[in-house]
Amino acid sequence: MAKKTHIKVRLVPENKPDSPFFYYVKKPAGGEKAKEKLKLKKYNPNTRKHENFVEKKLPPHSK
């Protein structure tokens, strides 16, 4: 089976990480960019502004 080329990460607002709104994005699994934490400017509908979103770990799930 082939290795994964991307992993799924969760982006939460930088200034309020416990906000109910977040984004899921794909990030490269290997290489230079995989070692850096993502930081993107995205729209937050709760505050109705564009804000910086940072990468956090995915929440645990049950099977």
C-alpha cells in the first residue's frame, strides 16, 4: 500500500481556540512544509471578520 501524501489537520482561531467554528484542511505528509505549523487567514463567521487560524491536533474519535 502506498504512503499517504497528505494528512488532515484542524484549524482553529488563533485568539480564541475554544471557538465552536473551525476548518479542516489537507497538509503535506512529508517534506519541508510538513514540519511547519499551518497559519492561514480565514473568515470566522462568529466574529464576522477575517482572522488568523492555526493548526491544532485533531480531536479523538471513537470507532
